[in-house]
Amino acid sequence: MEDYLDDDGYPTDEALKRIAEWPHTDLRSMLEFVRELWYYPTFWAEEGEDRLSISTGGWSGNESLIEAMQKNRLFWFMCWHQSTRGGHYRFDLSRAKELEKV
């Protein structure tokens, strides 16, 4: 994972591009990749098999990861559930299973 973080711990452009272009057939692996780059791991909470709740903690590196996830339009359209002020995001991953079958 160190190849995808710069010297200050921020995700590299290569990492962000990889997330944005991640194939829809393997979105759970994309989320695992993002989780490994997430700066505040305690702000990453899996709620059962199909729910994910994450918070950026105000850290700009995590905000960059969210932006890359948003650029992965199919993921965002199918899985984004809610965002609230302060950098909090919730995802419904049940639809990711459907996408992985296509």
C-alpha cells in the first residue's frame, strides 16, 4: 500500500485514478483498497454485510478518496446512500452484489 501513499501519507494520483476507474465487477475489492488507504481507520465502520459508514475526520487525504469514489460513477450511483455535514457517508452495498454479476 505504501506505493499508493506519498511521503506525507496522502493518496497518490495513481491511487485516486485507480479508484475512479475500478471495474464494477469487483467493487468490494475497491472498498478494501480504499479502506487500506483511509487515514482514520476508526472512522470506517462496516455495519453488517451490506452497510458501510465512514467519516473523513476532516482530513483532506480522506476527502480525496471520497472524490475518487464519486468519480467511479456506477459505484456512487448504485451504492451511495447518504452524506451529511462534516464528512460523513453511508453506503448500501447490497446493490454492489448485483453489479458484480453483470
